[in-house]
Amino acid sequence: MNEQTFSLQPFPSNESPPNWKISGNVVRNGNKVAIRYMLEGDLKEITIFPPSNTPSRKHELWKDTCFEFFVGINNSEQYWEFNLSPARHWNVYRLDGYRQGMQEETAFEKLQFDVQNQGKGLAIMLDLDLGKIISGEQAIEVGITTVVKDRNGEVTYWALTHLGAEADFHLRDSFIIQL
């Protein structure tokens, strides 16, 4: 079993960063991966849609508050993007290389994850079997990110690290967690 904690950083800008904190942990045990996010701060300042009773696969979740992670196989250009909305909508994309050949990953017909509003924080928890796309013996590289849209429509981009001149979650060198 491999477990790592994380703390996301906002993309540097001319404005002072919001008074939010995004942290969590990710655990891999064979093909099973569990990821936990905790967004702490004044949730009234963040655009968060209420949880849907009928969560579904949706596109462009990153246009609003969205918790994301990227999984790449060590020494391969191929990777997957997972999007989790606080409204419980989701999507998974497979990419052949840096922003190339993006298509829905059909190996996942649904993603069930928990969303808990804890007053001063929002917790997102997903347990996932990667066996549909990756064997348990393959080393993986993980990038963990979040898009936060505030009540004024301003968007901030959070990641383990920001390596480009612009916020770019797809840069493979930013997949810095090894599992």
C-alpha cells in the first residue's frame, strides 16, 4: 500500500490568493485508489451547485468548481483525466499524449463518490478500481488539481505544482505523486 498526503497551491497571479486551503490524501493498494480532498474556507464565497439526486457523466465540469486528478502510466504518454463535481456529476477522459486524442473513457460507466459539506469545508471522497485501465503492477504518476469558481465568477486553479507560464493541469511533469 502506498499513501501520500497533498496540499494544492493556487496558480500565481497578481491578485492575492483566496483564503482557502485544499488538501487531502491519495492511497493505492494494487488496482484500488482512494482519493480524499478537503477544501477549507468560507463555502459561501464559492460557486457550489447542490448535490444532484441523479448524478451523471457530463462534459466541461471544469468550467465550475471541480475536483480533478490525472493518472499516467510511468514511461507512457497516455493518461486519464478524472473530473468530480460537488454536484456529484463526473467524467473520465483518456488522452493519447499531451492534450491529444481526448475521448471519454468508456471503461467507467459511472463514478460514485461522496460529497460532504462540513460547514467550514467541503470533502470529496472517491474509491476507484483502476483495474479496468491499468494493471496493479504498473507504476503510475498522479497529478491532483482543483478548479474553484467564486461567487463573482472568478476562477482559481489549484495544483500540486504549477510548471507553466499559464495554469495547465495536463503538463506531465506536474504528475508528481508516484504510486
